[in-house]
Amino acid sequence: MGFFPYLPIRIPYSPGIAHWWDPFWWLFQIIVMTVLLISFRKVALRIDDQFDDPKPKPPGHKHKPGSHS
């Protein structure tokens, strides 16, 4: 058994999976998981900002770096 995962079921008289399939599947999984992580991070940061500062700021309000008010 190598590093890459395979189906646990062996199909008799089958030539097997094409050589390009394993790298394609790993690349597809990496891309999908990266997009999901970035999306969840954006949603979590947006929700976190709402809980940290529930009061709307007046227009033109400048947030000073390092201040927590």
C-alpha cells in the first residue's frame, strides 16, 4: 500500500485507474478545501465583527489602530 489512498474494493479483470486520476483528485481536494476554508474564515470574521461591535458607527468614523472602543 502506497502513500496515496485507493478504493478498498478490487475489481477483477480491471486495468485499474488511469495514472492521471490520483494527482487530479488530490489537486481537486486541495482546491475545494482551500476555497471552503477561505469562505468559512470570511463568514466567521464577519460574524465576529458583529459580536465585537454591535453598535453601528456614525458615517466618517475612523477606527484608531490599537483602540478597543
